[in-house]
Amino acid sequence: MTETQASILNRIGGTSLVALRRIVPPGSGRILVKLESENPTGSMKDRMALAMIEAAEADGRLPDKGSVVEYTGGSTGVSLALVCAVKGHPLHIVTSDAFAREKLDHMRILGATLQVLASDSGRMTEKLTRDMIEAAGIVARKTGAFWTDQMKNRDQLSAYHRMAEEILGQTGGRIDGFVQSVGTAASLRGIAEGLRRRDGDILIVAVEPDESAVLSGGPSGAHRIDGIGAGYVVPLWRAAIADEIERVSTEEATAMAFRLAREEGLFAGTSTGANVTAALRLARRLGPHANVVTVMCDTGMKYLRTYGAQLA
């Protein structure tokens, strides 16, 4: 008899760490990728969704069968839809046509109610982020639903502290650099905090879209890397989180996502493409004896229509 899980939520976390074999050039450090696609919805956001909901249930902010509202580009919404479906919480999602249709369909299939805002030609912009936040706030005030408010919610950091412990255990603590893209900044911040508790010398690199490099002091702009680059400095960001910030364009991120599929067999989204692009730069600088860890944020199955259109 194999072990029986209490629910699908018990399968969140404990994901694999694998080394890239073909993409990394000679003379570079080793790149290890945390396969968050192994989580139930295929995304690392399962971790934070469960942490936010369980913290709110524990302290009474979210009553039994109480309603939940959130704004999201998709992965957070899908993860919240999974958690809320299992726990019996009605979920209202504010999202946009800028994001992968697969994610919107997935949220609906899991039972979420969607409010879809129009975007600027399918691109992510600061205005769109702020419009989604405002719309979610209106729903929360009108209905009394619990607003997870992912851009400000610190409950999610504990989930990423646990993820850092997983990485430390899988590497035996031998990490020279960690690379992660910035959306809400929660994953980068939480994992960086967890890693630095063990080793303050680990180099932390944040990744943002080159077209909207606000963390680097650049202007806000439009890009097509799902899940990152809100277009403004997000509340959970702290300048001391990262030692360096790498800028990666949508074109570079997309090209790397295709390379990962074709050369490593890892089918991932564009945020993962951005992560690996930046990790390759760091591994090249640190040299052959270095270990650089980054994250496969989600599965490319969430982007089949988008990717398919580029192949046509």
C-alpha cells in the first residue's frame, strides 16, 4: 500500500531540483532548476495561495466557507481556485485578457468567478495592474469577501521560507547564487531570506523585464512576460533583497523558454525563460565551480495557445 494523502493540498511543495545539461556552456557554473511545475496546478503559486488562505482561516479573517477575492495575472488565481475549491471558499478573480487564456479557463474550471479587464493590445502595463487592484478592492468592500491582496500580503513569505529550506537540503547548502524573477517580490524575498539565514554570502539576483525595468530605475513599460514586472516598485520589494538586478527582454525570455523545451525537455513559461537567461549570465561570471539555483515557475502547458501562435 502506498501512502494516502489527506487531499491534493498535501502535494504542494517538495519539488525536485534538476541540473541543466545542454544549455549551460563550457566554463560556466552549474545551474540547478527547482521544478515548481510539479505542484498540483503546475505553478509555484500553489505554495503562497495555501499559506495566505490558511493564515486567514487561522486568525478568523476568513470564516468557514467565506468568500475570497484577488487580482491576478493567472497563476495565483489558478492556485487560489484550487485551494478554495478544496476548502469550500467561493472565489472572485479580477484578471485581464493580457494573460494566457489557458490560465483563465483553468480558474473557471476550478469554480472561480472571473472579472476580465481589457488590456492594451494584450500587454502588461502599470495601468492594468493598478486597475485590477482597484477592481478587487471594490469587490471586497461591496461583498465583504476576504481580499488576499497578494502585492501586500506577508503571510505568503512563510511558504517561500520553507521553499528555501528545501533548496538548502537538496544542495547540501552548496549555493553560490540564487536567481528569481520579480512579480509581487514575495518569492524572491522569502527564498532570499531563508537562504541567507544559512549563508549570508549567497549572491541574490532579481530579474525584471527589460521593457519595464523599474527596479533598476528605468521607466515603466509594456511587456509580455506573464507573472512578473508589475510596472511599478511593488510593496513587498526591498532594495536590500537583491545584490544585483538583471534585465531580460520578452524576446530573450521567450527564446529561452523554447530552448529549455527543445534542449532540456523542460516545458516552462516565459518567466522561467527570463530566470534561466539571467542564471546563465551569472553562472558564466562565477565560473565552473559555482552552483547557481533558479526556479521553473510554472509549466508551459499554461501557454499553449500563445506558444502555438508563434510556431504558426
